[in-house]
Amino acid sequence: MQPKDTFKGNCLLLVDLQARLAPAIPAAPQVVARVAALIAAARRAGLPILATEQYSQGLGPTLPELRGRLDPPEIFEKIHFSAPREAAFRAALAARGIVYCYVAGM
């Protein structure tokens, strides 16, 4: 296992893994399983995790099987297509010293 500071300035970014988007993704079950494995690996490696939800009132929250693996402060609502346009998301990146993101999502 790499030292925890190996990932300094990096995070795992999970994008819009939401209930109402999943049916439109043919391989959604495989995506969910792989993202769950990514979350577990990130936790073991000490890699910060951030997740976005695009307009959750309309598209629903992050899928329950993934949301249960995330802490509430790691999840960010967005109304813009691009997460960096959201002030709270930019603030989270800055507060954690994140410069680079490994991206997974739908």
C-alpha cells in the first residue's frame, strides 16, 4: 500500500450516479459495482472522495448502494452541468487542497 500522502492534491470524484439516470445506462449494474470498488479502494488509500448530484429534486439522490458508502459532507448538489461552476464544490476542492480528480460516473 502506498503512503497516504501519495495522493496529496488528488481525489476520487463521483459524478451524478443517480437513481433516475441509472435506467438510461445499459451497463448501470456494472458501473455501480465498479464504483463501489473504487470507493473502497479510495478509502483504503486515504484518497478523498467527492460526489455530485445533478438537480437531485428531479433526478433523485445518489443510488442508495453508493450513497451509503459516502459521508454527507462528501456529496454536493449542483444545478450547473459543470461541477466547478458551483461555489460549494470549488470551496470543497480548495479546503482539501485538491488539484486533480480521478473521475467516475454516469
